[in-house]
Amino acid sequence: MNTAKRKRLESAGWRFGNAADFLGMPPEEEAYVKLKLRLADALEAKRKAEHLTQKALATRLKSSQSRVAFMEKGDPSVTVDLLVRGLFALGVSRKELAKAI
Amino acid sequence: MNTAKRKRLESAGWRFGNAADFLGMPPEEEAYVKLKLRLADALEAKRKAEHLTQKALATRLKSSQSRVAFMEKGDPSVTVDLLVRGLFALGVSRKELAKAI
DNA sequence: ACATATTATATCATTCCTGATATGTCGTCA
DNA sequence: TGACGACATATCAGGAATGATATAATATGT
């Protein structure tokens, strides 16, 4: 699977896809992409549990609303790094982070 | 604590320091830095358990020996992203990753 | 329908991470 | 001692991630 196609899959529908989306993907990359989606979902869940808007979270993170939107979609332009910092900014502990993974 | 000093602490001795090293650091940043160190330690441990040199791991990661050295020190120039990809390249599962966190 | 709030998408300049390279340090072994 | 292997440290060009901004889409309430 080439990079361009993978990026489209990631940014678009593949969160609703099944295992076939990962066909041909090296296992370490599959693990990495799945991790990002799990963190993305955890971030959105935690933000909503705190009754915060994307904008409010962006302010805490010293980021922008648009980037938070991408974070919650697991967009390829967002790193694990930023997702983790987002969760910490929401007060998540390392233990809770581990549970999300 | 300013950024420059923090970077020096991170890259130099503070892995041997105590809680005082984190004084004045916002909790979300403390969590982030601690996370990086845990991942760094896990990476080194896993690499050694596999009897690999830094150079061998670098090849798997499509990186360089020097970067692997920085990764294992938790150097500020290394992101959580790269550490996680390093662990996955060593065959670590998401579950094992969570345990390391 | 309208206004407002929230989220999604597109584009872009700047920053920072990355891999590469060179070189240094340290230990080991002949 | 010298040669060698493994790891540490410095520097840097290139590229990817970031925050910002603008704007579009979608909700939610009146």
C-alpha cells in the first residue's frame, strides 16, 4: 500500500473500516496507526466528559481549534506526541493513558 | 523553569535526580517528560533483551545509530513518536507498551 | 428561517524533528 | 600498545509537524 493511499484512508473513512484496511501494512506500522486512533478516541471522549469545546482544549494546549479537530480524527498530520500532550492537558494520568492504549 | 535549563536537565543528569528536578514544572509537562524516560528505558531494555546493537536497531527503524543513542537517553530532541515507533520496531505489542507506561 | 455555536477542512510560514555524517570516548582483547 | 566494536556527542540540511487563519459545514436553539 503506498503512502498516499494510506494517508487518504487514514484521514477519511478507515476508522469505520475493518481489518482489511491494514492489509499489506507492516505490523509495526499497523500498531502505530491503531495506537493513534485509540489515543484520538480517548482524547475526544475525555474532552467531552469534561464538557470542553475543541477551542477550549486548544487554548489549554496552546494550539488551535483546527488542530484539535485533526487530533480527534487521528489525522496523519498529527503525531502520537501531540495526542499524548493533549491527554495530559486534560489531566489524564500515565496510568489512565496506559489503559487507553 | 525556563526551557533552556530544562533541556539541559533533561539531556544531562536528571535521570538520576529526584523529584526536585520537576519542581516548578507544570504537571502535564512533568507527565510528558516522565513518559519519555520510561519509554527510553523500555527501549534500551528491549533492545538488549534482543541482543541487538544500537546500529542494528537503527537499521530496523531506518534511522541512525546516533539517534538511537539519543532515544535511549530520553534526549529532548527525541519525541514520544519516535520512541513508540522504536518499540514497535522491536516487536513490542500495544499491551506491552501500555505496561511500560 | 435565522442566528449562533461548534466542528471540519484548506492553506501556509515557521519551527522543530529527523537521518546522516563525523568524530570522540570507553571498554575489550590480542 | 594498538586495533576494533559499541556507544556518546556535535552539527546540519531537508522535511514533516505545528499553530494560525480563513472559511465551510453542521448542529442547536429561538
